[in-house]
Amino acid sequence: MSVVVYEVGPRDGLQNEPASVPLVAKIAFVDALSDAGLPIIEVGSFVSAARVPAMADSGDVFAGIRRRSGTRYAALVPNLAGLDRAVAAKADLIAVFAAASETFSQRNINHTIAESLDIHGGVVASARAAGLGARGYLSTAFGCPFEGDVPIPRVVQLTQQLLDLGVYEVAISDTIGVAHPDQVRRVLDALLAVAPVDKLAVHFHDTRGMAIANVVAALQMGVRTIDSSAGGLGGCPYAPGATGNLATEDLLYLLSGFGYATGVTAPRVADASLALEPVLGHPLPSRALQAEAAARRRAGVT
Amino acid sequence: MSVVVYEVGPRDGLQNEPASVPLVAKIAFVDALSDAGLPIIEVGSFVSAARVPAMADSGDVFAGIRRRSGTRYAALVPNLAGLDRAVAAKADLIAVFAAASETFSQRNINHTIAESLDIHGGVVASARAAGLGARGYLSTAFGCPFEGDVPIPRVVQLTQQLLDLGVYEVAISDTIGVAHPDQVRRVLDALLAVAPVDKLAVHFHDTRGMAIANVVAALQMGVRTIDSSAGGLGGCPYAPGATGNLATEDLLYLLSGFGYATGVTAPRVADASLALEPVLGHPLPSRALQAEAAARRRAGVT
């Protein structure tokens, strides 16, 4: 009984941090996550440096990290130019992203959903031809900041379209952290009518404190790939509009209690997160991380 | 389909805050929670002022608050002297507390478990004679900071003993925030063999981020009284040994999504919490509260 923890901290986490993180700290972070035994790490993003400056050095991060044999290293790519950079960086996997909300798609990536699927089709085909696996993200699958509710049939249809493009899985993503466990159950129930469960992953943000309960709902529906971010990186809980990711440490505490094997060593993930705190200049929001940090202080272990 | 939210912020929350909170702010906090429609508010504690200085003015808080007709006001009492003060304060309910761990009992309240049950027996009988309902807390029911694991049969036996004393319900309490949803299921499954579900409440701390998932597990087992603390008051997540309570705002988001009626107006609970932040000098840890606060800032509502 095992679960794949898909670590998004270096990409979805750092991308949303206000602090500028030096290249050497990013490389050390990914290396520490590799040492923790994480099976997949999303290292960076080959998007426009002008649009996402925090990811401008993703090529250098890929060039600097140690590759652990049990870990695959992924990159987010928006188009064929990004794919070229991912191939040059020797990424093992790429990820493409589509939105379930038309307004979000147009405001976030400046394409209609249909346009973005056209682009992704070419990217996924080329990636597979180059020997790279491709994952799809379906963002705003549980709600949109502009449109509010997102109809479940649309989520089902877009997931099907992404799978038809040849992605090996779709991460059903709660971009703004509004998902509720009962909604997770309903969305997955509808998706399982068109897709086998091993083609589905879930990606939650803990904006309203529901992320762990949403994971439980997804596990109960059979999903076995869960995205998380070391330390809950990706939004200080006290910042305006904070949208911190589900924390890897909290996820591991949950999975361990259910008896799922992950191959990940939780205290080593905490090491990775704690080393980043002084770089970011603030504590990370993961509850389990902070409980671990408090226990280390009491024990006199720094 | 309804759930009783048992608000513990003014007692279990404020008792664990390092800042000294002025009487007038405590009264305003309880009044704001009454305005939110909470059905039960634990206002304070009639314990030794030397042991718990933060609760020394509980009598004055009771004297200063407005009583809303739909709300009952509870006080924690350790002994008959405390009960006298609760009666004088016109509390509607009292709560007594026993530990499921012998070491915790002796270190925390300086009595063996058996001694504490003897004392509670007298307190509960006298309370009922005075027309006050009495609740029991069973602390460390999911783990002890000194003994580690707590055997489930001991939790069952002590819950039975508390019920036999005449309490109307027992709050099965995760004092140190180690409980896991699967453990919640197993503990409640054992308890339901000896007690009807309407005699059971649950009390979780979010120390490792599991509180909301633990609530889902308890709801699935039929429990319909859940303790929570406005704002997650009772431990800054970044303080050493932090043990913040489950946040009322997060709980309400969860319950609303499942369609449970509570009679509580969530934005008014947020008002109560946000008014307390400047008094405490730090943001409160509730994720849903901070999401609400961010939305208010964006909308220009202060």
C-alpha cells in the first residue's frame, strides 16, 4: 500500500514566495529533498522570465543539482520553446497546465482554454518523442477567483482532453484553496467514470485549512498520487491572498498514520524546509514542520 | 442535520496565550462570540489563580458579559471551591477534566486519575443539584507527552467512569495534537460500544495539521459536538511547543460544505478573532480566518 508524493516546493512553492532565493539555496533545497527520498521533484519552470522572475534560473538549478537514482526531476513548460529548455536541462518529466475556468485561463496564461490545449498537444507529443513523460495540471478545478463555481462536467471534459493529448496523469488542482472534502469526493466520483484512478493526482492548497481533509477524501476515492510542498512553501499564511500549498510534512504525518509507504524520510524533509527558512526570512506554515522544529529545540538539536 | 460547535477560545485559547489580555478585551471577545450565534461558550476557568494566572479574572468576565438567550456559558472547575465560584458567576454549565495518562494527571493537576475522579464525582453531583449541567474532558486520550501511546481500553474505561459520575457528555481530547484520523476512527469505534454517540464530543488541537481531518473522521462516526477555538487561539503555530486549538473558522467552513447547520455566522466569528489580534500582538493561526482577512483587505473592508 503506497502513495507517490509529488513534491512541488521548488516550483509551485518558491514561485509564490516574495523573497528572491539565491541559486545556491535553490540547488541545496532540491538536493535536500532528493536526500529525503522524494520520488518526484518539480524543480522549476521554463516560462517567460519576465512573467515569472522567480523561475528565471531554472536551467541553472537543473544544472547544479545532484541526481538521485530513485528521484525523477520535473519541469513545468508552457510551450515548445519551454520544452526545448527542459530537454536541454535533462528534465525527466515535463508538466503542462490548463485551467478549468475560461477567465482564469485568459488572465493567467493569456490564452483561451482551447488555445492552451492546442499548444499542449504539440508540447506533449514532442516531449514523448524526446522520451520525456508529460503530466497535465488542471487548475481552478474546484473554484475560480473570477468565476466562482466551476461545473463538474467541465472538469471531467478537460481532464479527458488532457489525457487524450497523451499526458500520463492529470493533477486535479485547487489553485485557490477553496475545495471541500465533500466536493473532492463528488469531483473524483465524476472523473472516475471517464478515467482510471491511476491517471489522476490531486493538488491542494491549504488556504482555508481543508487540504489534509481533502487528501483523505481523495485517498478514500483511490487516488494514490498527491502533490505537496515542503514546509507548505508557497504563501505565508499571514500574507494577503496567501495560498500556501499542502505541506509535505503534514501529508507524510497523515500517510504514515494510515500505513501508506512513501519511501520518504520525514525528518529529512523537515531539514530541507528548515534550511530554507532563514533564506526566506519567515517560518514556513506547515504545522507538522513547526511541531518537529519545536521538538528539536526542546531536545537541544538544532 | 446539525452540529453543536462548543467554543473554547476564551478558556482553552486565552489560557495558552503568552500575552496578558485585559478584562475589557476578554468581555468584548465573549460578547462578539455570542453575537456570532455560538450555542456554547466556555468563558473561563475557576482554577487556582497562582497556577493559571490568565484565568484569574474569570469571575469578572462572567460578570461583564451580555447573556444571549441562545447561548449557554460554561466554566471549567477543578473542585468544589471552583464550583462555588461558577455558581456565583451564574455559569450555565461546568466542565471537569480528567486525564487518560497517569503521568500527565499527576504533573498537570497534581492528582492521580483516581483522586481526580473522586473529586469530580462530588463536583458533578453538587453542580447538578444546583441545576448546572456538567461536561467531562478526557485529556491526552490520543497520546501523552510523557507516556506516548495511550491504550484505547483505558480511554473507554475512563469515559465510562466520567459518564457514571453524571456528566452529560465527555469531550475526547487530543491535548497535544498527535491524533490521526484513523486513530480517531478506532478510538470512537471502541467508545461507541459503551456510550451512545450523543454522549461524546471531540476536542482537537492542530499541532500537526490533522485537526480538520480528525473532525471528518469523528463526523463519519456520528459525533455531532465539536470543540473549537475562534481563530485557532491557544498557541501561535510558530511558538515552541505550540498547540493551537482547532480553529472555529476552519471548522465552520468544513461543516458548511457538508451541509450541517450550526446556527453560527462565520464572518461574525472572524470579527471576534480579528478584534483580538492587536491585543495579542500576533495574527491568529486559523487558515480560513486569514483567507477571510485577506479578502476583506482586497475589498477595502477593514
